[in-house]
Amino acid sequence: MSSRDEDLKDIVKKERKEKEETMRKEIKSSVNREETCPLLLRVFTSSVRHNDITDYERGRTPENEIQIYTWMDATLKELTGLIKEVNPDARRRNTYFNFRLVYYDLRAGRYCFRDIGSTVAGAKGVDDDKILGEVQFTIGDYMDVSISPPNQRNDRMDYNRRGGMGGMNDRFGGGGRRRDMDIRERDIDVRDRRGDDRRDRGGDDRRDRGGDNRRERGGRDSGRGR
């Protein structure tokens, strides 16, 4: 990459950051928590990887729900603190929180998701100050949060499915199910091959024993003939 391309990339990045900060300030200035009624944010947590997108279909929702009353200017870091209050296992330093917005797409006719950021307990991050309003959150959307203990982050697997449609990601949820099916199919195939081997060996043994018996009978018959 040339120096000119790098300069253009830095300019675009700076402009995007300034735009996000401007939007954030506008949303925060428009929200008066003392006068504005809080909204209900339904948060669904999962260990290491996200809930399967199909868990949100047909009127269902995953388990481990946390109901949070908050405002559109709530930051991801603020939501992290509220989750830690009700989830003692998530209070350890360097615990990783990956936030995913789950919403119903009218055009697609199904639930979709979009990764919106991540935070780390006890550490500062670039997404800490992101607020609900700037990530296009709409009242009625769900928040899916994967919680990974220190040294057990699985975000790389999730990011490979970023921004996908519901059926594309599973991801952080259906990939596990696919692997389980592959393992079961592989085990069945191994058992079938072992069964074939046993049947083949059994046939060979029977043929060998049959040949030996015929040779023995032939020897006895020739002896009597003499």
C-alpha cells in the first residue's frame, strides 16, 4: 500500500470517527433521563459463543434472559456493568463481552443479526462509548451477548459471520450443531466400516475352514482307499 493510500485511509477513518462522535453527542443531548421514560431492553447471554439465530424464531427466545430498563444513550460499557451485576461469573477481570443486535427484517421475513461491538471487564476498549442510538437499535430489538472468560475468547469465529443473515451465521451459533452432526456421521461411518471388515474377515475364516475340512476329508478318504 502506497503512502497516498495510507493517507486516504487515515482521512476516511478520521471522518468516520468524527461522524460517530457527532451522532453520539446529538443523541445524548436529546435524551433526558429524568424526563424520558426508559425502554425495555431484552438481553440474552450465552457462554463463549452467541445463541443460535434460530432460537429467536417462531415466537421463541433463548434462555438466560436479562431485562434491563435503560435509555437510547446507554453505552456498551454501561450495559456491561448491568450484566455483571446479575452474572457473578462475568465479573472477572478481562472477561470478554461481544454484543450482537438481533432484529426482525421485514424484507427477508426472518430474524437477522449485526455485531455492534465488544467490551472487556476491567479494561478500556474502542467500543466502550458506543450507544444504542448510534448502532441503529430500535425498541423491540434483542441484544445477544456472548460472555467469554479470560483466555477463552471465541470472537474470531464469530467475526467470520459478521453482519450475516440469520441462516448464514449458523454461529456463535449453529456451527457447533453442524460439527456435532459431522462427528456423529463420522462415527457411524467408522462403525459401518468396522462391521464390513468383521464380515469380510468372517467370510475369509469360513472359506479357510471349509478348505481345511475338505482337505482333511480328502486325506482320510484317500487313506481308506489304500
